[in-house]
Amino acid sequence: MPGPALHASPAATLQLTLLGGFAAQANGQALALPTAKARLLLAYLGASPGRLHPRGRLCGLFWEDRAEEQARGSLRNALSHIRAALGEAAVIGNREAVGLPAGGVASDLARLEALAQTGGADPCEVPALTGTFLDGIEAEGVLLGDWLDFERSRCRSLSQTLLERMATELAARGDMPIAIDLAKRLVALDPFREASQRQLIRLLADSGDSAMALAQFHNCRDLLRHELGIAPSAQTRALAEELVGEPPAPPDTPGDVQLSVAVLPFSDADGDADGRFLAEGIADDITTELTRHRDILVIARQSSFQFHGSHPGEAAQSLGARHILTGTVRRRGELVSLSVRLLDAATGRNLWAERHERPYAQLFAMQDAVVAQILAGVDAEMRQSERERAARRPPSDLDAWELFHRGMWHAYRFQPDEAERARKIFTRAASLAPDFALPLAGLAYIGLVGITWRMVPDPQAVLAQAIAHGRAAVEIDPTSPFAQVVLGRLLTYAGKLPAAFDHLRLARALNPSYASTYYGLATAHLWAGEPEAALANAQQALRFSPRDPLAAMFLTVQSFAHAMLGRPDTAEALARRAIDMLPREIWSRLALTFALVEQGRTDAARQVIATAARELPGVSLEGIRPLSAGVTPEFRDRVLAALTAAGLS
């Protein structure tokens, strides 16, 4: 039970618990607020301290069923309860807007946001940080319910990031019982998320408990079958076979596959003309830009905009869309907040949620940049979802377009046997549809993967064949960003930088939000001895697609660029992050070696090379030279000298 009301001094720090329920303390004493609305209002203001919230918007959000004057009276009453508990100076603002001071509030939500980015949490505090946002509190009204749903979705994503990071870190240190406990919490957040299930299965097997690992796989399989009518993905089944010898039964639920999306009208939470114009304009821009992606079926605006205010599931069923994109625009004082969610229409699951905030005076000028960031996230999540769906289906049921996505699913495993599976799938797709560019681009990409990951005995021959496939794909469809990017990256390896830049810049013009384009440009600039431009493009790639299959490579390019710019300590940190993300990849090890030698830490660099030689057989200077032929001599010689000093033979 909360204690008596506390009149805190203006300097007192308000401690808010927003995860797993709601509680408030000041100076170590619990605060008592007499009404549920006052508690929820304090939670709302405390979730974003330092921001002023327009009184009109707060009235519409918390008391949308009341007349304006009555709602303003209710707001004044709730604020008076908060002031009575915290002190008059605890609420800042004016007649138009109110908020809580930035330095006067500490919350578990703010700590979760920070730790999801940096890691380093104490395992003992993780349970409290991964609870449901305002658990047990139900919102009255549609607008407040939307806010609560979005924040719960966002916090679940932050919790997943934190749990994944900590379980990996603890397992690497040998703290397997705690790592397994965290992985179980991760699965509990979303049992349908196979990446979480796979992490728990692997940790159980690594701890020596193969029986529990197999039981967890069976639990995952049964859950997916009974609740969603699907089989585990090939990646999950392959993990079970690898770790515990479970035979990989083929998927038994074909389903239909189509990359389709409906952008529903974005809502304006404030109800003013500028907000409605902005909400409709952003939704319209996203719809228009998505239609430029020829492999995405975008429901026409005239159809999707009829479902303003409708439930996403109802809209999806009526429109026949696989994915639904919704959004809300809110004014926060001088800031405008845009919240966007992507939902899987079949399951109702939130695949992705993101919030953008900009100064109101600048938002219209920055609208293109905001739309580009949203498009990047939506595009990446839909394609990841589609690859997972295609991987579950029997190959005999797939057409050329679906086979391409299945092939990419295998290609992104970055393993020799998976690359060979992908090559066969792309070859079959190309035979089914000779005039379809993507399977040929896929064959070019498999050549790129084979060269980059040292999977082929004759890189130069594979490079020539891959370039031929890439040129054929571009000739069939010069408007395909994927084909242009793959050809540009191959030409970079071949040392034909002017032509590489031509294709990569064309890809950027075709799809300005495609992360792989910026990675390709980053690599080309690095090869050309332009580390500043390489760094800027690699950072843009990571901003657009932080969960990209190539995210580790984005970091590796950044590491090389920082080392070239005289920042080897930053380069070291980025290389170590890349190694954690993709341990079986050599280039991040070489970047780390380069950074350590640049710091004068040659002994540490030798240890990195020795470890790489044990874990990644065949690492040598001769294996690197074919890819460095087109690199500017200053950069190439500097890196090769560092690797030689570190003992790379």
C-alpha cells in the first residue's frame, strides 16, 4: 500500500517505476495519488521528462469523451494532485503546456533505454527492467489506448535487445545458468519470435543439457503449429539438428506468399489542421515511395484510406494485405512526435515500432528524411518477414519471385553449404523466369558472398562470372536497386571504381532508403582512399537498417575508416562490436588487428591473428590480396603492413 502523500521539495528527485506496474517515490517515500487518472498522467509526463505537453492535447488524450471545458477542469484537478504530492515547483510549464523537469525525474524506463544501447546491466536488475510497460493499467479511450499499446510494443523491443545482449555476454564469460535464465525471459516476451527460441536452444545445448535443448525445440515447434499453423523455419530446424540431432522435418503448411502492404491513414492525436495535414502527407508520401519498389504490392491510397480509424486486422482482411502500417502524429510543445508501427496482418504481431521527434518548425523541411528512415525500417522488416515465410514452404510450391526470397534467406547465413543451396535455388528461379532480373542478381550476390567470405578456390574466376550475372540482371531490369548494388560492389572488388560508383549512385537514386546501397558506397569510398565519405555512408547504412544481416560489415567499414582517420581506439571498439555480431567473419578480425597495430599494441594484434587462424582456417595475406587489388595503394599498403606485423603469413 502507498504511504501518506509526500510534499517533496523542488530539488527532490522523483523515482518512477513504469515497467511491470506503476509506483512513484520521492526522497525514499512512496507517493499517494488519489485517482487512477492522476497516476497515469504522472506516468505519461514522467516517461518524457523535460518536454512540455500542450494542455489541449492532454485533455483530448486523457478525457476524450468530455467537453473541452470539463476536460480542462479534470486536467487541472489531476495536476493539483500531482503538485500536492510533489510540491508546487515539481510541475513546470505555463497556461498552454505542462511537463516535469528533465533533471527531476529518474525512471526505470530511461535506464532500459540507455542499457539497450550500451549493455552492462546487472543481471539482478534485469527482471525489473523487462516488465510490461504500466502493467495492469488499462487506458480509457482510443487515443490513450494507442499510446499505451505503442509504448508497450517499444519497451518489449528494448527489452528483447537488452536480454539478447546480456545473455550473449554472460554466455561468453561462462555464466551459463544466468544466461539461460535471461534467454528464458527473452522467450517469454514473445514465444513466437524464433530468434529468441533459437538463442535459448543454443544456450541449453552449449551448457551440456541436450535433452532440455531438444524439449525447447519441441515446445517451439508445437507452439508455432498449434497457434499459427506453421512449421519452424529452416534455420530453427537446422539448429536443432546441429545441436541435438533432431531430424529436420520439412515445413507442412504452404500458405500463400506475397510481399504486400497497406498504409492506413495516420491519425492526428491533437485534432488540429496542421497535424491532420502532416499525418495525411506522411502516410501519402510513404505510400507513394513504397510503390517505387517493384517487388512490393502496395494497396492503392484510394482503398487503404477508406479504413481511417478502423482496426488494422479488419483493414488487412478487407484489403488482402500481408502487412499493415499505421502511425500517429502528436504535438509535444515545440516538438512533433511521429509513432509508426508495422503489423503482421495474419497474427496481429507488432513486427516493428519506431518513434521520430523533430522540432515542429523544422518538420516539414525534414519530412523527406523522416519518410526515408521509416521506409528503410519498413522495407527491411517486410523483407526479413518474407524470407522467413518463404524458407518455411516446400520448394515445389514456390514460383520464381518466392524462390528468390528463399535463396536470400540461405545466402544471408554466410556459410558455404547455405551459399550452395542459395545458388541452386537462384538457378532454378532463373530457369523458371528467364526475363526476371532478381534470380540473376541473386547468382551475382552468391559470387560476392563466396569471394568476401573466402568460400571459393578461384576468386578471380568467380568474380568474372558474378559480374557477368550482375550485368545480365541490370540489362533485364535497370530499375532494380538490388541488382545495381550487387554489380557496384562486384566492380569495386574488380578495381573498376568509376563504374562501381555509377551503379551504386543509380541504386541510391532508385531507392534512397536502401541500406545496402550505402554500404556499397562506403566500401567503394574506402577502396578509393576516402575514409570520411566511407564513414558517413556506413553510418547511414546502420541508421537505416540496424538489424541488417550485414550490420557487422557496416561496423567493420566504420572501423577501417576511423583507423585511417587516426582514431584507432574508436576503430577497435567498432571492430569488437562487429566480431560479437558475426563471429565467423574474418574482415572484422582484420579491422581489429589494424586498429591494435595503429595503437602500438602489436602483441594484442598477434593474439587476434592467432585466434583467427585457429577459428577460421585458411586466413592468409594471399587470401586477402585478390580483394585488395583495386584498393588505393596508401590504404592497402598500410593495412597489409599492419597485418604482417601482427604475424599474418
